[in-house]
Amino acid sequence: MEKSRTSCDWRPETIVLHGGFDGDPATKAVAVPIYQTVAYGFDNAEHAAALFNLETEGFRYSRIANPTTDVLEQRLAALEGGAAAVCVSSGQAALMYAALNVSRPGGNIVSVPQLYGTTYTLFAHMLPTFGVTVRFASDDSAASMAALVDENTCALYCESVGNPAGNICDLAALAEVSRAKALPLIVDNTVATPVLLRPIEHGAHIVVHSLTKYIGGHGTTLGGAIVDAGTFPWTAHRARFPMFNEPDRSYHGIVYAERFGRSAFAARCRNLYLRNTGAALSPMSAFLLMMGLETLPLRVERHVHNARLVAEFLRADPRVRWVNYAGFAEHPHHALAQRYLDGQACALLTFATCGGLEGSCAFYDALRITKRLVNLGDAKTLACHPASTTHRQLSEAELKAAGVTPDMIRLSVGIEHIDDIIADLDQALAAAAAVPGAKSAARSAA
Ligand SMILES: Cc1ncc(COP(=O)(O)O)c(C=O)c1O
């Protein structure tokens, strides 16, 4: 919840295990209890009123806040270096709330074009029905983004590492545009995770996550989070952001920037969007996501290590036409990987076989250990064909802008033994090479 906290100078490996919880005061339970309750008792009418006036800290109703979820929120805020976090039921809910929280009818958001498919459809087709348009830049450069900003722009939006494009945004350059234009920068940090990249350190104001992916890490639980850096000066831009500076009639005239200061964005997300529209994370889900979070730094290390070995295997194989992996020195975003990902690359990579769409489909169908599905960040290795699934609703031009080709296979490299992952890919490449026409392509590429 949006309460005053002492700053956390622990390292990520410690935050994920100890942040926000030092044993249950009632029972001394060491694991965070699952507070499977809808409501919380009030001492008396005065106490209830003080809670509902947001004058005192405490829990009212689990649609708004829950003690199990609260620990997860504290851990995520500390991991990302933010002032507060709000957890919700999915990544999509997180970015919907973040986008609505900062915009008003008639406003617009300027976004990079390389987005997860459902984010694209939310932005291109659904937000406009709320009176908010999204302007897609021609690429992820600061200049292209700045060119689309006008007096009605409410925010800049990007994925720190695009899914599935694999582009790495120059966050410091985008933050510079956001400073110059007095706009918050919202960053989806799902693919990178806070282990590899902390966007707030590079000037982002709001970070959103699908917790469903690496943070949960086991493909069992949906969840999302909005982290408020606490750094955007809402009060300095009253006309553009009246929602933080003027009394909220739906909440007996509260002025969020005055009442919550650095946590105004998170507090408004919680007390307006979560309270009124209710995409709440269940306490059981918060618990499961925390189990995943505890091992995130360890898992990411292995994911990243295995991804490099898979990328090198694919690059060396004549049955593969191309590999998109920012860890390669020749990759156009390699320098950005050096700068933002500490010289590493994420565990999500894309490639195509020499047999074109048919070859990639044959590869896909032949996978044995690697799962065919639409998810990423699971401990298991996962494969997806974006053009026919996650990005199916996009037109040809939209697919091109999003960095998706018809023959593209996206791999989310897992933490199995690397020899077993590569053996599976190897046998599936043999199936791709058996497709008529693929062999000659393979020969000419070799
Ligand atoms: C980058 C990114 N953001 C957001 C989402 C949406 O997350 P969820 O499935 O938890 O709603 C996804 C899902 O794949 C994603 O890849």
C-alpha cells in the first residue's frame, strides 16, 4: 500500500526473499501467510471512517489491498527502485490501468511500434473507445517519439525489450524526451525483468510488468504490477494532469498529489481503477508469484546463459536462415544491450529456418521437450509462432512495424540442461530441413 517506507538498500537477491516481511507478528510464520480473506474488521465506526478517508493505514477490502499481495507489492517496488507498487490480476490489466491513470478523453499516448500483440490491439483499437488515442512512432528512436508529441500527449510508452522484436529501447534517450516535453515515461519491463534492467534508474516514471512471465516463472499464475517511481512532478503540470491535482469527486474530493505525494500515481491506480473496476490479484496468486520471485535472480542467470548457447547453436546451423539475438556483436542493438543489460542479452530470441514459413511450421510441430504455446518466461523452454498467434490480429504493415515476420519462431529459453534443449532443437531443425525446398535453401546458406 502507499505508506511511508524506509528505503531499501538490499541487493535484488535479498529483496526477493526478505523485502516487506519479517515474520508474521501473530504466529511467527516465516513464509508469507496467504491472507485468504475478503474483508477486515473495524475497531469501531470512527476507525472504519478513517480507513475509508485514507487517513489511517490498514486494510478494508481485498479488492483494494490485501496483506499477502502487499508484501509482493513492497518487494516489486524495492526491486525496481520505486516508491510504491500496485499488483493486479494480469499484465494486461496493469498496462490498461497505467495508461488510463495518466490520460484523459481527447488525450494521446505516444508509443514505440514494437509491442506485445495484445498491447498493440489494446492501444490501437480499445483505448480509442475511451477517448484516448495511441500514436505509434515509426521506430523506437527518441526522435521518432518526440515528433509525435503534441499538447494533448499524456505519456510516452515502450517495452524496455520488445516482445518479440527483441529491440532494446534507449531508455535514457526516451527519458530525455519525457523530461523535455514534461511527460511521464511508462515502460513495460516484462521481458528484461528487474534483475537485468531497472528502467527507473534510466529515467522511467512508471514500470509495468506481466508477473505471469519470469517473475512467477513457472507458468502457473497470472498477475500484473504497476510500479510508481515517485519521480514525476505531477504538481508542476497541473493543466496537463488535472487527475492528480484537482479534487476527485468519486473519492470525496481527495487530491492525489497532495495526499500521497511521491506515491500519487500508485494511490490513484488503487483507489480509482482497482477499487472501481476490480482486476484484483487473489492472495493465493500473490503467494505463488512470490514463490517464483524468490528464485528470479537465480533463474534469470540460467535463462540468460542457456539463451546464449542456444543462439550460438542456431547461428552456426546451416538449416537456420537468421537469428535475432542482441548478445551477438553484429546485432544492431548490441551496444544498447551492453549499456542497459550489463552486456547480457535476454532469454527471448527469434529465428527462422531455411524452409520459410513451411520450414518454421515443420520445426515447430516437431518440437518434443520445448512447449508449443503462447507464454514466455516459464522455467521450461517455450516456442511460439507470433504471426499466427500473439500477433495474429495485426495487418501485414503492422506486423512489419512490430518486428514480426511470417516465418519467425520465438523461443523463450528455459533452464533445462542445455544439452537437452539443443538436442530438441536439433531434431526439430531436421524436420524443417525435410520440407521441400528447404534443403536447397540450407545448402545455399551454408
Ligand atoms: C511484454 C508483455 N507485456 C504484457 C503482457 C500481458 O501479460 P498477461 O498475460 O499477464 O496479461 C505480455 C504477455 O505475453 C507480454 O509479453
